[in-house]
Amino acid sequence: MAKAPPKVSPLAPAAIATLPPLAGVRLAVRACGVRYKDRTDVALMEFAPGSAIAGVLTRSLTASAPVEDCRRNLRRGRVRGIVVNSGNANAFTGRRGVMAVREVAGAVAKRLKCTTGEIYSASTGVIGEPLPYETITRALDALAGDLRADGWNEAARAIMTTDTFPKAATRATEIGGVAVTINGIAKGSGMIAPDMGTMLAFVATDAKLPKAVLDAALRRGADRSFNATTVDGDTSTSDTLLLAATGAGAKHRPVRSAGDAHFRKFRAALEDLLEDLACQVVKDGEGAGKFVTIDVTGAASAGAARRIALSIGNSPLVKTAIAGGDANWGRIVMAVGKAGERADRDRMRIAMGGVTIADRGEAVAGYDETPVVAHMHGRNIRIEVDVGVGKGRARVWTCDLTHGYIDINADYRS
């Protein structure tokens, strides 16, 4: 008996962003039966000749075959196609996994009339099962024939696994007064922790940007978005974030450095789009019912602040308390203490929902828990901690931990 589709996350946006066509990009999807039946599971993205690309990939020591192939290709920095499948991660699949990537990339390159070094692969799903790549290569003629400029939202659906809604974002910005567009799609729901930020995401712009500029802008943006998210503390084998620039839009002033003044608006728009996609991933955390923003200040450094924030965000005790609407700030104290970073107990301050609960090493005199409990029963939870030792600050996004997470992951392969 087929499983019923998962209920859409209560944190899902009211409407999925509709992405406009982007000069120099065409997309297509097919139902290839890689794992799922009666749903699209392969997406093909085609880019104009000469398009530049940058990427940020997982640092997992058990990275998938597609990730290793992307790592090699990114040295060249050119892209003509990206092919993505859901349902099978093609990770821990040995030589067969490498062969699968080569076969698919070679077949795509033949149809797009380019080299295999310009084809990027990404796979997501079950680890340790050989990828039935023939189901993809057999569909490539149809995929190539279906390529069209308005296929972004269909592609966002095709790359989903346990996601309950497609993730898409677009931004209109400018470079030196010339209008440019950025589009992005992502997938992710479980196995989410920052190391780059566990998921697949594909972003493109019609601006003309060199690889060095793309690299610098993407790494900064990823660090402030996907690397500041956690659902369950587990880092995937398949993390892939790619940013392509087609140069097929309106001609603008050349950008020679990510620090160029006329590039600032684009960089800000890119970071905003990446944050949007990263937070959508967290809001679709497996079984999630609450979206949590954690702000840590007063740390010894920005890195220390992030590690403290992630210690809070990854704590099962904190996350289950949030799920139950329990304003148990003692669990936050615990999570700060185990982070291994400097914190001054007698100068620490903790607030939830904007209400200061503890200050200078003890509970606030006359503290009324009523408004905090009301906040904890909402969908959007805010935790603020000042650890009182310096000027370092960081923001991290996470979600609560419910029984739904167990339900999804206990029978993921069945």
C-alpha cells in the first residue's frame, strides 16, 4: 500500500514563491522512478554557454560520489548543466557510484554539447544503495526536449525527499544601477546541521560575474545562512550549494571584487535569498511545529557565540522543552555550559520571547512566567542569551523536536 503524502509543515509559508524566468537558464523535470513512484524525481538545469559557477560542499568524510565530482569540476568554474535526483543519495556506493555519476554526466554533456567537466550532479535520499542511473539516462532525451525557462517551481518539487513543501526564493536587485535577478531553490528537512548546511540548493543569476567574485559572495552568504541552521545536528553526505551566473541579462558594470561598492546591493540580496531558503529548510524540519531563533551575544568571539548558539539549538532537552511549551530556562543554562566556550555565570542574561528570565547568575526577582509560557506555545520562538565575556555575537535558527521526527526516520527506508 502506498504511503499517504506527509502533512505540510505548520511552519510552511502561506504561498510558495513563484520564480520568474531567468535569462540563460532552462529547466525540466521527469518522473524516472529512481525510488519514488508517480512523482517527479529528476531535474535538469541548463545554463547558457560561458556561465560561471561556484559552490560550497559538505565537509563530511563520507561525501557522496556526486559531491566529489562537483568538487573536481568547481576548480574549472564553468557550468552548462546540473542534474539532480531525489530518493537515492549515491553515497557510500563505491566504484558503482562513481560510474553512475560519469554515465549520467556523459549523457547530459552529449545532449547539451559540452564537456563532462561542465556538468554537475547532485543526489539526495537513501545512503548505501546503488543509484539506478539507467532510469535517468533513458529519460534524458525527454528531459532535454522539455527544457523551458519557467520550470523553476517544478524543479523545486522534483528534488524533494521528506520535505513537505518546495522551497523557492527570488530577489530583484541591481549592479551599478542595472537590474538583475537571483533565483534559488532548495531541499532539506532532516539530517540538517551546519558544515556547510545540510541540504541541496541551486541558485542562479543573470548577472555576469567571474568565478572569484561568485566564490567570495557565496561563502560569505552560506556562512551567514545555511551554516547557521540546525534541525537535528546530523551532517549529510550530500550537502551541495551551487551558484551560477549566466551573464545573459542586461549588460552592467564589470565586477572585479566582491568588495566593489557597486556590488553591495547584489551581495545583500544574495545573502537575503540564502537566509530565506535556509530558514525554509528549518521550517520544514522533520516533525517540526515551532521555528526557533537563537541570539547569543557577549561571547569571546563570533565563532564562540555560534558554538554556544548551536549547543542550545542542538540540545534534545532544549528542543523537547520547546515542543512541549515548557519555559525551562535551566536547560538553556545547561546547553551554554556544555558548549566549551567562555561564559560568566554571574554576568549571564537569558530572555525568552523578549522577557528577561535570568540575570547575573540567578532568576530575576518577581519573574512572572505567564507571558513566557504564552510565547512558548506559539509557532515562532525567540531565545536570547548574553554570556557576559566579550563582544562576539551570532544568530542560529533551529526547530523543536517532536515525536514526528521519530515517526519519519524510524521507517524512512520502508
